[in-house]
Amino acid sequence: MRFEHMPTPDLPVVIIEDRFTNEQRDYMYKELTLLNRPEIMLSPEESGSATDAEGNATKSNRAAFLHNVYKDQNVSPIVQQVSDIWHNEDVLRELTSVNKLYSSFSQVNYQGVLLSYYEQGDEYPTHSDSSLFTVLNYLWYEPKGFKGGNLVLWIDEENGAEIELSNNSCVIMPGFQPHAVTPIDMIAGPTQSNMGRFCITQFGYIVPE
């Protein structure tokens, strides 16, 4: 893993490059292919979405919470590979050096894991999450089959940073951080099954025991 910081202290966000080993990714790719079908990956209205003033879903991808797919989401290879993030000592050291907000990161004791898939025209306008911390893990098949799908992080309503993410990268941020996803443009036509962008989102909470 390699860590990168945002160029401004106004964005308490950490980016991890080379998040997973090749062996970990092999396990995850098999599950991504298995799950990415219509009966599992649901519409924005069915899979949880930020909404506009009229209560309409704002995102346009397909997604599924893995606790709705598995009786116990911890049997999922994806969940098994991503879950170490909350207690990884190198990650904790890096986060607390960036901002004291992350002093409670290791206390997360419940996570919701959302698998999202973006293809032609899919995007997610500016929103924030209800979680204490949000972790975004990005994977796609090579060669890359799309353009766009960049992450936009907002400092305020007029100022922000657009990040062109790398395959096998990860973004860690407070849940309240406003963010958006720019539209996907498929390179080889309007749709290519499994050749779009996958995002595995971990929503971290501290639940009283």
C-alpha cells in the first residue's frame, strides 16, 4: 500500500494506492462477476441513494448492500478482503497524522458494505453519507473500458478537487465529506458487461454494545 494526501488541509482525505494484493483481487474479481447481474444489482430506488428535494434518487448506477445478498455478509470474499482497513496499524498511523477526526477510526464496530457498478452515463451528483467514516475501494477489469467516473471532493459550494482514480485504489474520508462521481463514458460502446467501474463502499459506524 502507498499513501497519498490531498494537497489542501481543507480536505481530510487519504488515498491508498495498490490497496489489494494480486491474490486478493483475484478472489474479489470472481465475486464481482458473480454478483453483477440484474437480480442482485438493483436500481437506485431499490439500493439506497441520496435523494433530491422531491425525494427522488439522484444516483444512476446499480448497486447492492451485501448484507442483503448474504445471510452473513462476512462469508463474502469481498467483505473479508476489505474489512482489515479499520484496524490496519499503518492505515491508522497515516490517518491520525492527517486529522484528529480519525482518532476513533479503529473503534468502528459495524460496517455496511455496498457494491456499486457504473456503466455508460452513470453518475452520482454531490451528496454526503450518514456514516461516521466512508471508505471507497475502486476496481475494474483491464484494459480499462471507460473514461470518467472521477471522484469530486468539495471544500465548499464553489471549491473542490476532481480526482482521476487508479485501479486498485482506495479513498478514506469522513462520512460528512461532500462528494460526487462524474459520468462514465464507455470506450467501446454504450455498454460492456463488467467492463465499467466497480466501487466497494464501506460505511463505518460505532454502535453501542
